[in-house]
Amino acid sequence: MAALSRQLILWAVLLVLTLDLLAMYANGDEPTRGAPSNVEYFSQGQGESIVLLPFGGLTVGYMQELANDLANAGYRVVRINFRGSGKSSGPGEGITLHTLAADVAGVIRALKLGRVNIAGHAFGNRVARTLAADYPELVRTVILFAAGGKARQTRPENVPYRRFSILRRSMQTS
């Protein structure tokens, strides 16, 4: 188990969110479910399922080594290509994160995986979070790799802006 932990740390810093926190990420749009698509996936290993979602626009080929390590550690690993990547296809107009999450949910259901650990890299993290919000019955945990995104800069309440900016400058120079 320690070897698996070291491998995962080498790949990325993992953040596991509880499903209760995921509700904060839902934007209130009605999910588009069942949009026609043909989704390419790769499955290997046996055991508890981990679904890997790639950086947008890339195929899951770059995740092969991670998938091998996880499969060797006793997991079933499913890597899913989004529409327009690899051999995945489907209408390209009007696609939202909800549409992509519905595609992923379709693969999870078709493979009868039950509740999965969903891991998303970069853009894939957004699809992973949307999947958990739209289909909580399919998700056990969410693992985020390179989960950046533009966040609005805020300051603590009851702290005058001047004092906050002085604090920020002192932290930057130290």
C-alpha cells in the first residue's frame, strides 16, 4: 500500500472531496442526459473501480502508466475519452459539462461498475465534479489532479482592504 501511495504522490497531489461538498460546484443548469454519443474507453484490472478522465482535448493514452500502476495494485481502471478525442464521437454543438458527465455515467452504467472513484485531470476534474453533482449514486470519491481554475479574489470580512493588502505584500516579500 505504501508503494501505491508513493506512486500516486509522484503523479499528482490528490484531493478527495466528500459528496456533501460537491453540491457547491453545481451551477444550477439542468443536466443534459442521454445525448447520443459513442464513447471510447479502456478497462483493465480487477477490484474496486477507478475511472480516469483526461485533460480536455487529449486522449487517455498519457494515463496508461498510472492505469498500469493502479491495476497492479488491485484496482479496476477505466480510462474514458471525451467526445472528439480518440474514437469517441457525438454531436459537438451545445455540449456542456453535464453532457460529458452523462457520457461518463453511461459508461459506468454499461460496465455495471456501481459506485466508482472518479479521478479527473485538469479539464477532466470539472467533468468529475459535475458527474458527482449530477449522479451522486454513481460516485464514491472524487480525486482531482491539477484542479486549477480561475477563482475570484476575496478578502476576509471585517478586514479593511488597506490592512489586507499590506498583509498580502508582506507575505509576498517573505
